Amino acid sequence: MSTETPLIGDFHAAPAANPLSGARIGVVTFPGTLDDRDAARAVRLGGGTAVPLWHADESLQNVDAIVLPGGFSYGDYLRAGAIARFAPMMNKIIEAATASSGTRLPVLGICNGFQMLTESHLLPGSMVKNDHLKFLCRDQVLRVENTSTPWTSQFTPEELIAIPLKNQDGQYLADPATLEALEAEGRVVFRYVGENPNGSRNRIAGVTNETHNVVGLMPHPEHAVEAGYGPDDATGMRSGTDGLTIFTSVIASLAGGAQ
Amino acid sequence: MSEPTVTDKEFNIDTVEHASTTPDTDLPWAELGLKSDEYDRIVSILGRRPTAAELAMYSVMWSEHCSYKSSKVHLRQFGEKVTEEMKKDLMVGIGENAGVTDLGDGWAVTFKIESHNHPSFVEPYQGAATGVGGIVRDIISMGARPVAVMDPLRFGDIDHPDTLRVLPGVVSGIGGYGNSLGLPNIGGEVVFDSVYQDNPLVNALAVGVMRHEDLRLANASGVGNKVVLFGARTGGDGIGGASVLASESFDDSKPSKRPAVQVGDPFAEKVLIECCLELFHAELVEGIQDLGAAGISCATSELASNGEGGMHVELTDVLLRDPSLTPGEILMSESQERMMAVVTPANAAEFERVMAKWEVEYSWLGEVTDTGRLIIEWDGETIVDVDPRTVAHDGPVYERPYHRPDWQDALQADTFRSSAAGENLPQTAQELGGAVVDLMTSPNMADVSWITDQYDRFVGGNTALSQPDDSGVIRVDEETGLGVALSTDANARYTYLDPYTGAQLALAESYRNVATTGAIPMAVSDCLNFGSPEDPEVMWQFAEAVRGLADGCQELGVPVTGGNVSLYNQTAGRAIHPTPVVGVLGKFDDVSRRTPSGFERWADGQAIYLLGTTHDELDGSEFARGRDHLGGLPPKVDLGAEKMLGEILINASRDGMIDAAHDLSEGGLAAGLAEMGLRFGVGARVAVDGICERDGVDPFTALFSESQARALVALPRSEELRFTDMTTARGFAALRIGVVDASSGDLEVAGPYAGDSFTLGLDELREAWSAVIPSRFATLGEATEAVRQEK
């Protein structure tokens, strides 16, 4: 039997459990990262191979895509993600995601990872404290507004999904011109349905860049990949696995060479 | 007490040699909280007067908090009443940082509850935050990876202005620290009662898991092994908290008042967790101890006295945040996020590599010796030379006088039924329906999700159940589904009426909660919150509660593996109600078998059974609280029945017979039904006449009595026969009282009363039930509502 410690952060010994595809997806760990194990599990359950990457290293180890998981990078006592943006690994990711020739690396930032992506200007806008000033953890319904990114290709347009939301600094802000451009260009990828949980402008939960390879979102798809441990849904308690589609999407996109 | 006759400078570098030649020097032992006979004992142990640093160490290690001097004689029962059978899964018992229980498959689990009551009253955010930090470090010290936390909380009256200060700070402190560690918060309690005014109880539980081979103990063995302090730097925080250093020892160039409450840095703790686990995994430490109360004093004396030899430490090598700290202050500092470890010289370089990877600061302080002495030097001069056992283990032990309060008889005679509160009870369908709504919208029965939604319950991806289900459930092994369930409970009103029974009722409820989710109860950790041990009446409550808990654990066959005693919870001479918080840990072979606490939408038409017997037991109940009455005797305890009920619920879960289960406790059947419906917004149609007939009680009693050893279950009709065969074979009362009605969204309760039945719309009830807490504490939300509308 496996002797893997079942938890957070330390997935150095994680086995690559019979991946269905050759897709290698890097999961970056900063010292204060919390959801890296969950992200690695989501990659495995989606059929790929999770490759642990360390913030201080400079090699992307030939991964095909990157997940920046949630947490508190370096403590985030300053602005969330503001220091992480300068990590050696982030420089490599920025380079690979914005390459002027060849395939641009697909990058997904979740929660703190989304904050890192806005801090490093791979995505527009910024996150501030929730308007109610509290940490909020709840099951959240989102509408998928853009299915043309490698991370959302297997959703149906306008699909409603439920995944956990949990953050303190989740209020998405951007200037009016940026918001207008995002809407006009269809770059809002996920939108909150129902009560706005944090005051985000235009109820934006996730956005993509101009080339659609970089996606950031505040809620946590990696916590909705396994029945029994996700959000509640119609089939039963904690049965929601809507988040898994994000990971199967990118793996299918990589396999199909779609970009 | 007179001024010390030594100058400040001499006091600060008061060496052993100096102490030997100045036997008549006055020391501020009284200001440090020592009694004169305790001071005399230190002098007799050492054969001379202690140095200032030694005095500081003894004073804090012999304090109530560290030495358990008032409680020790009673706590012994937890060890004495453990049978061989109860020990079979116990890998480490009471006395270490936390007890360790074998889970099977090579896994072990460790858990513990501690209090951080006083700091949380003074500074709610940091007090609660560092409470989480401290208990998590206890778990790491055992070699385990922390996997979840829980927080039993008790506040003053919900409408008291100070509760508005304390509660939001405590909740955001727990969230702010715990959420940053990546530990799901899987449950706890929230209780409001004016007895906790000026004395909130902020208890914190942490649970961790490890492979058997990763178990670590706090001892320093192997002569020549090196002692290292790592993590955060040592600062001046936490020194004033226990009033252990007299003001005379500070000179004017430094701040005269140190912060009484430690300040937490959750990022440092998160890094410390990962860094320690890497050390364990690479087998780089021989012994490890977290730094909590009494800081380096505690860590050095505990490590040294639990090993075979002695220890030699150079205190000037401690990395400081504040270079002006004196040796005594360094020894006493309770700065957070620090650990002390013993490392072989061969592993030192590898240890340093791990520190560098995680960018954790460390300093080598000394080594393990064979002298049997703990020797601490300051710049090469000896300032401490003691037998570490005399500091850590041979503290004073008191047989505090205790006696049953004179008022106890009158209190117990003042039953609910005989009081004015017991008159004009609801009788008609309409009155009973209204009473259920009143109950569910009372502060102690209301929805606590405004609080628990500020905690991360998902991180780790192994949370199978959390608030509001009966216990929190965490998967340990992803391949097999092996996991644990945890619940904490206390009913201080019951314990006030009868401390012996009350403590057993807390145990019974926690045990029942764990079994209700389908887990097999295995171990107990307790946090005993009481008033002053110097009050013989409080001491009687304590003695009775401990005796009750120890007897109860023996009867249920679950050992106490650790815990904490918090005394002096009283302000202006008024003690809190005795509050023994009992945590029970249970085991699942496969957590996917866990039973949820509510009716699910797909379960339409399932049968609802009430297990157990209802008696007229309203004394101390939530209904009585609603009428401001507290008197009489708490519900009867029948641990044999609890055990049998547990077996039924565990078997039913394992064999897949039931789809929902919820224990009956505060608020009785009325609360149980309402909570099962509110869980997923699925209604039910039930009738209470069967209960009234069989148990000889009226409908009001059937709904609101808090008789023990009862639970509600929902099961498919196809399982009814198998299920009732099981209860009949055990002779355990089981009565079909209704069906799940997924189509209606209403809870309909029929009975032998005027009006025939009452119907509660669950949506409507939810609105009122979930508004109780936010309406008091979400005032910031109102301020931002206008902004929200604009967006």
C-alpha cells in the first residue's frame, strides 16, 4: 500500500498513477502554498501527470501546462501575490506563457495563483479584500462564459457549475476601460451566479488573457474533483465534481494539440 | 516583598557562583507567583539560593498552568482507570505532548485539545490565533502531520456589547491563522451564556496522522548529540502574560510593559510544519519539543528530563528579535513558531540543508551530556545548574480542599416542573409549532455558518464531513479510505447541576456524535475549564467532573490520551459554570461509509426511526434556558445504552442500512428533526403519538425532553426489516415515527394534541434560524451593502 502522507503541501512522493495521457502538468509550490496537493490530485484524477515544481527553482521540467495553486505564497502580509510575482519560477512561467513563437504555455491560477497572475500582469485587473471584509468559504455556483480556452474547452457554453469558494481577498477590480474590453472580447471566463460573494466588478470570478492560454479564477476547481469530498450537489452531499472538467479540458487540449 | 538587593545588572547575570556566595540575597519569588514553602523547596533542592534565571524557570514550570499542581491528584484517575483492553490501540498515553492511537495499516493518529481562554479575552484575534498555533505545534512534536482543527467556543450573552468585541476577533483569529496553515476546520461548538461574560472559553483541538515509524517523542538522549532551536526568533512577547517576571527585572531603557499576549505569524508556522515533516521523513531528529508555555525553560527541562542524561546550553546563542532581553526573559519568552530538537552530529549538515531549503533560522545551543544536570551558560558563565527533573516533573502537588456547595441541594430541588418556568407549557399544535421555532431561533440552537464559513473546510481534499454534521470526518489514506471522526462536546448547564453526571453527559454526547456518523470511538482528549481551584466549591466541581469522566471512559472503554486543564476562569469572584469539553476520536475503515446528518433529496419516502427512550427530562434543557430556568437534575446517564446505540449506528453505517443519522441532545427531538430537515432543505412528515404512548410522556415532553442515548435515523424501506431485526435482537427501543417528504420542503409534526399537527416551512425556518448570529455580528456587512448595490 501507499505510504504517501495524505495531505497538504508535501507531495514529493506522489506516484504518477497510470496517467491516461502523456500530459505533464506542473504544480508550483511556494512556502505558503496550501492547495498544491489538491491540485496535483486533480491533475491525476483528470488523467495527467502532476509534476511538483518549487518556487525557487528555475526549470519548468518540460511541463505542458502549469497550475498555480491557492494559499499564501510568502505569507501575503503585503498584497497577495505581490512578492511571489518575483520568484525565479514565476519568471520562467511568464516567459513561457507569453512566448512570441511556438506554443504558449497554458497556465491556470487558482485563488492565490490568480492573484499572482494579476500581479505579474499576465492577466488584467487586481484583487482586494472581500467587500464584507471576512474570509468566506462556501459552495459557489459559476457560469462558464468562455469555452474557448484550453482550461474550459470541455464545458458547454453558459454551463452552470458549483465549486468551493474560499478566500479573504477575492474582490476583483479593474478600471472601466479594462472591464469593457474584457466583456467585449469575451475574456470573462467565469461569472458568479446568485449573490455576489465578495463585491467583484461585473460578478467576475475568472478571466483569461488575449491569447486565452492563461486563465485565473478565485474559486477552487481542485476541491470539486472527487465525489465525497467536494461541494454538495443534486446527487448528494459533497458529491460535486464540476471542477474536474477544467483538468480534463487542458489534458484533452494538450493531447489534441489544440491551441 | 522588598526590592531585590542586587542591582539590575547583577540580577541579570546572577551566576551560580554568585548565588552560592550571596545566600542571603532577597529574590522576587512572590512576584513570580511562588509560595514561600515552594521557594523554600527550591532552596532545599539546590542546596543554595536559586539564581535569577533558575528562579524564573522554577516559577513558571511550577505554575498551575505548567505543573498541574492543583489538578494532578485528580487527573491520576485517567491513568488508573485505564484497563488493559483500553490500552490495546494506545501507542502513547497521557504525559507526552499528545497521546497517540493506532489506526491500523501502519497509521497512527494523535489529537489534543487545549485552552487559550485568558489571552483570547484580552486580545481576541491574537489570543485565538496563537491558540491554534500552539496546539498544532503539539501535534507536529509527535512526528505527525496536522490534518484538521476544531474550535469549541463559549462566549458571554449574545447581546452583551463585549461579545461583539470578543466573538468577531476570536473567529477571525482562528480563521486568519488556521486558514493560512492549510488545515481544514471541521467542527466545534458555539455556546452563548452570561456565565462566560469576561471569561470566554476559546479551546482548540488539532489532529494529526503519521506512519508508525515517524513517531517522535520529546526526549534528549545520546551523549554528544546537539541541541538546536529553530523557527521564529525569540522576542519579548508572552513574558508578562503569566506575571512571571517581576517589574524589577526590567530596566528603564526597555519597554516596561511587555505584550501579555503572544503575536502569531501563521506563515512561519506553515513553513515550520513542512520543515519539521521533512526532518522527520529524512530521520534527522532524535527528539523534538515545541515551545509553548514557559518557552525555552520548558523545552530544555522537558527534553533533558525525559532523556537519560543532562543538557548543556549556551543561552547567548539564542537568536533574538530584541537584543536587550535578559537571560531570564529569554528563558521565559513565549514567542510563537519555535521548536527545539536534538540532532546527532552526523546529521547536523543535513539538518542545516533542510533549514536552508525552507529558509528557517536556527541556532545550535548546546549538547546532550551524561551529567544528569541541565546547565545553562550566559557568555560562558553558569547561570543555571539544576536537575531537570526537579524543574519539569517534581513540582509541588496540592491536595486542595474541596466540599460540595451548600447551595447544591437547593439548586437540584428547583426542578423545571416545580418552577414557574414549568407552567403554561405549549400544548396545542400551534403552541408547540411556535415553541419549535422559538427554540431553533434561540442563540444556542441557531445556525453557526456565519462563523464556520470564515474557516476553510475544503483544503487538503480529505474532508468527508464537517459542521453542521455530527462530527468532522477526515480521510487519512486515499487508497483505502481509512479515516477518523472527531467531535467535541460539553454541556456546562448539566455539569453545574451535577458535575459528575455532567462530565459523563459530555463524554456520552461526544461518543454518540462520533458513532452517529458511523465511526468506532477510540480515544478521548479533554479540556477541563473551571474556576479557581482555591475555591473549595469549584474544586469540588472539578474533582467530581474528573471522577465522572474517568469512570465514564472506563465504562465506555475509551481511554483519555491527553488534554489540558484551564483553571482560574473567574472574574470578580464569579466562576464560569464547570465546562469539561470532551473530544472523542473515532475510526473509519472507509470514510465513504460516513452517515450524513440530514435527509437528502433523493431519499424521498425513507422511513424515519427514533432510537432510544424518552423520559421527562427538562431540567437544564434548552427549553428551560429559553425560560431562564436552571435547576434540578440533568438527564440520566446510561453508558450501557450509549454503547449499544453506538454499535447499532456503526453497524448500520458499515452495512449500508441507513442514509441519515443525527443524535438527539440539546433541544431534544424538536431540534433533531428541524436540523435534519434544514441540513439539505428536505422535509418530513412525522407523528409523536407513538412516543407518547410507549414512553408515557406528553407531546411537549416527547419534543423537548433531552433524554440521552437517542438518535434519529432515516433508511430505505427495503432496509427496515434488517434494521429492526438488529435493534430487536439487542432489545434497543426503535420506533418508526415518520417518512422523509422531499416534495414538500415542510416539516409536519402530528400528535395527540388540539389542532392535530403543525407544519414548519423549512425555507421560512432557515431564514430566521440563519439570521440570528449575523444579525448581531454582521454590522460591517450593512455598511458595505450600499456599495454592493452600486456594483
